[in-house]
Amino acid sequence: MALIPDRITAYTKQKALVDGIEFTLPVDAIDSPALMAVFPVDPQQARQFLPKGIHPLILWKNALLVITVIDYRHTTIGAYVEYSIAIACTHGQSPAPRFLPAVFQRWFKTGQYVIDLPVSSEISVKGGKGIWGMPKHQANLDFKDNGKIASSQYDLDGKLVTYIEIEKPSKVIWPLKIKASNYCSFRGMLMKSDIYLQNKVGFSLFSKAKARFLIGDHPRLQALKALNLSTPLATVYIPSIHGVLDDHIESWFLTEEQRPKRVPEGLESVVNLGLSEAWLAPPSAVVPAKHS
């Protein structure tokens, strides 16, 4: 993976101990399948989810909701499912022009702003939130693949939060080598972390992209309905992800014109977490049947 900085490859097989979590560096993942679906959404509504300095990436007339689920089977902290719900974005004082940030990603600081990030295990919450500022929390998750359809269900408190499924592309032959950026809010700070990916992927675009994304009856993500999701723009399937998480993290104060009225989630949410790799029970809420 030529994109990875030399400072990361230089400490391969070195050991680290952070907040009680033992790492063999670099922090990476291998042999893990992943699905992704991208939906065009209302840009004005998308802005309601983003903090100051983060702007929706606009393709043509739409912003983009990005659903990514990874079935991490081999990582430094064990196996877990990660279910990311995010809005494609840029970072800067002003909104970027249309389309260009998708091509010139480094110039426009293109990435995704993560709205919600449930994971299977407690140790993943402790590491992801405590070290990288990712908005992780433990939930009932699964990852299923029947050969034609890949899907994942996200439950909390016995209720359906969201469900995603995609029709897998017929071919997985396209090489992808990219540095991807995640922006998150934690402790009243905007946190940015990067991952280096090198994989073979399959994808479908426009009318060939078949996906279904459902927002359930749990109150956590009801606000997503205001985005006015339409048919998917793209679907992606990766049978065996290879990713390396950067050890460099950036952060900025999140600011408002007046004193923030809501106290942001802070370190109290991670300080007492343990190191369990156990998963919660599989999701059990009933997913509405697909209408023909």
C-alpha cells in the first residue's frame, strides 16, 4: 500500500498500550467484507446534521448519504461489525463548488461526517471513541451475505433503527487505492481521522445500483427521514477489505455564536468502559417485507 506514510510502516510489529488496550501496530484490518450504498439527499436538510466548518459535498443538485457496513473479522481488537451512517462532506470556512471535491479530495479536504457509528463490541467503542473521537456505541448488529444480497440490520432496545441491503455486483475486479477521511464530533471538538484502503471492489451505478435502506421505529435516527432519500446513486461491495488506520489525528474546537446550550458527550462516556470483545445479541426486530 504505497499511500501509507513511512512513519507508519516503520513501526510495523511494534507494541502500544493505550487506555488499557494492547495494539500491535499498525492498526489494521484484513479479510473483512464490506458493503456500501450512496443515496442522493436534500442538501438543505443535510446541512442540519453538520457542524460549523463542515459542508455537504454536492453532486449536481444533491448531497450524499453514505451507508457503510464492515464485518471486521481480523483486527487488532478482535472481530466486530461497524455500521457507519454519514454525509459526504468537505471541510473549510466556505462550501466547496459542486462535484470538484469528489475529484480533488485533498484540496477540498473531502471526507464524510459520521452521524452514527454503532459497533458490536465494547472494546471497539472504547478504542474508537476514546482514541479517535469516533461516535461509537454498542448495538445489536449483523452482516449477512447470501451470495446475491449483502445486508446488515441495526437494532437498539429491541427496535429497528435502520436496515441496509444491496444487490452485489456481478464482478469484483476494480482496484481501489485511496486515503479516506472521517470527521466526527466528540468532547465539543471536530475530530478527523484517516484510513488507507487498498482493495478490489465491485460497484454498480445509477439504474444498475440496487439497494434498500429502511429507517425503523426506534427514535434515534428518525431525523434521517427529513433527508428525502431517493433511489441509490451507487452501491459497492468489497469481499476482503485491507485497511490501515492512521495514527495521526486532527481536532478543532466546535464553535457557535453563543454558548452551546447542549453539553456535548465527553470522556465520561468512555472512561469506565471495559475491554470485552463480546457482542450483544443479534438484531431481532422484524424488517418490513420488500414491496415489488
